[in-house]
Amino acid sequence: MPKLLQTTAAWRISIWTTLAFALGTALAFSIVYFLVARAIQERSDAWLNGEAEVLARVSANMPRDRLYKRIIGEVAELATRELPDERNARGQSLNSVFFLESESNSNESPLWVGPGSDELFLRAIQQAKLVPGIPQSIKVEGWPTTFRVVFRQGKERTMYLGLSDRGATYLLRTLTLRFLVLWSSTVLMGFLISYVSARRTLLRVQRITDTVARIGSEGLGERLPEPVNSDEISRLAKTFNRMLDRIQSSVNELRSVTDAVAHDLKSPVTSIRGALETTLSRDPNEKWRDSVGDAIEGLDRLLNALDTTLDVAEAQAGALQLDRSTVDLSAVVRQLADLYKPAMDERHHEVMLDLEEQVVVDADWGLLNRVLINLIENEIAHLPAGCQVTVRLSSRDGSAILVIEDNGPGFPPDISTRAFKRFVRGKDSHGHGLGLAFVDAVVRAHGGTAKISNSPAGGAVVTLSLPASVLHAA
């Protein structure tokens, strides 16, 4: 199937519209065909009944002498001349009429006026169950079309009059062929017109889709083009623009609130931390030196938790500001692995790297770096000593796939389904439950996905995927 048909719904709309039109016109023609065929048959039956009545009267009033058969035969031949002389392209007559009269108590051959021999017709008449005075169809061997036959039963004679109206059959066949040609051309033209119309309409929808796809948290000021005409698509664009106005206002308000919260909380915490450090440096009293150090570390953790909470809130609300740049993800992973190698060695962890080279993404380097640091520090903090950590990076189907897998105890069942929510942590965790929530929020802000699972061997598996839309050639 061509790519154009795979990427647009115009062809499906056109097919259903054309199918409805084709079925409707075919049904209409079938009705007209049935009415015309019935009218032709009624005309033929009326002619048969009328001529049979005339022949019956002539037969009843004629004396049974030597001229009887001759006169009846001439009358039957005159009746056949009343039909139109319809001929095909080769000049052959299309209408055939036969007249057959037989006497009940006579050994004489029946009176026959018609084409060919009367034996085939007699055999066909004998096989058919004819009702007196009602025209019926019989099939005669050697004839392509059926005969409409009417017969009248007298005291001494039985009279049959048959008509094969091949002219009407030829007319109906010609009408059908011409209709099929006209019908096919009309259906094809209707499909093309329907497709072009639907395609032009859907192109307007596609322009709206492309514009909406470009609008992110960094470009909320962009708006959809509003056509001059006031149709459904124009009203859709105006509705989207009004919704974007509300979203932009909400995002700006959220950013203002988070900036205010960050400033109002960070300032006193920073001031307290500075005062403690000053006191610690001036007074060497060992009695409370460790307590002051612990307080400073607690303030650092508080500031870190505050920053992470605000970042997660902004990312989940679509308000996180991304400073995108070209990042070689394989180089970043290798550098962080080297940086954390001493910490891994201290815990007797073995780190295995399986990195595809030149996996380049368009991302915020700082946020992506924090994501990877969170994942590595989770491995250090939660794995028992002597575990193996495997980091795999590859590009598959236009996406960068990063997998971090270990052979530790894995994720507990109670948090495996909600690990990406804020403040969710295990029973033995000493953190704030923001690490994986931050990972998921940042990856989603970049248009990717984050998944966690347990491997068949029981270890934890974290999979990050950045979609093709943020990938660039190396």
C-alpha cells in the first residue's frame, strides 16, 4: 500500500463514501431493471393472450375442411408480423414465434407454424406444467432464451402460442452493459472527488496537529492559524488557542509559585547552614561539633529534596524548562561509570558495560545527567555487597534504549506498581522516595518512557527509552 494511503484517513473516508454511493446506485439500477423487465414481460404476455384469443375465435368459426390449416397458418403468420422486426448486429432476427394446434381425437399431425421442427417444442411443452390462459416460460432445447407460452384448451383442440422475445433480452443486456460502464466510471470519479475533498480537509487538520506537536512547555506562546471561514475546523483551532491561553497562564503561574517557594525556603535554609558552618569553624568545641555537622548534612539533604520535589512537580505539570543540546548518551554513561567505579569497588560490585557507540540524543544534559546519577546511586544504596550491574545502551527502531539490570533482590512487590510516584520508597530505604519519580518525570518531559521490572532471575531492571523524535544523526 502506498505510504500516502497509510498515513492519511482520506482514503478510508473515500472508500466508505464511494461504497455507499456504489451500492445505492446499483440498488437503484436493479430496481429499474426489474421494473423494465417486468413491463416487457407484461407486454409480451398481453400480446400472447390477445393473439391466442384471436386465433381461438378464428379456429372456432372456421369449418374443418381442407383449407382450415392453411387459413389458420396464414393467420398465425400474420400475428408474427405484428411484432417489431428487431435484428442484432449480424442482421439475424431476434424474435421467434410458434403456433401449435393439435386435435384430441385425430391421428393427423398437429398444425405447426414456427421455426424448425415441432418435436423439440412438443417435448418441452409436455415436460412443462402449463396452466390454461396463463403465460409461462419453458426452455426449448437448442434455444438460448426461453419461450413464453400460453395455451387454450378446447373441446376438440388444444392450441399453443409461444414467443421468444430475444429483442427484449438483447435490449436488457445492452442496457446492463452500458450501465456497468457508466456506473464504473461514475464510481471511480466519485472516489477521486471524495478523496481529494477529504484530503484537503484533513490537511487542515494535519496542520493543526503539527502545530500542536511543536508546542511544548518552552513554546507555549505559539498559536494555531485561525482560518477566515467559520467552519468546524476553524472553530477547533480557536478552541485550541483558547485552551493554550489557559495552559500558558497556568504554567506561568506554576513557575512563579515554584520560584517563590524555592526562594522562600532556600533563603532561610541557606542562611542557617551558613551560620552553622561559621560557628563550626570558629569554635573548636568537640562536644557539639558532630551534632553541628549532622545538622549541616540534614540541611543539604533538605535542599536536595526541595530541588528534586520542585523539578518533579514542574515536569509532571509540563512546566519544566529544558535546555536541549546534542548529547552523546554512550559517552555520558561511560564517564559516569568511571566516576562511580571507586564507590562500586568499595561495595564489591562488578559493572558490565555493553554500549553501542554514537547514540546521540537531543536532551537537557544537566537533567539527563541527574537521571543517570540517581539510577547509579540507587544501585549503590540498595544492592547488597558483591552484586553485578549490567548497563546496556542501543538504538533500536529509531529510539535510544538504556537498560540497567542487576542480580540483586529486585523491586519489592508493594512498590513495583507505584515506584514512579513521589515519596514512595521501600522499608529499608533512607531516601525521600523522589529518585525514580524524578527519573520518570524527566524522561517523560523529553518525550520518552521509563519502565521498571524484575528479571526472571530476580534482579531489578530499569529501562529508559527516548523516542525517535528527539534523536539526531551522530
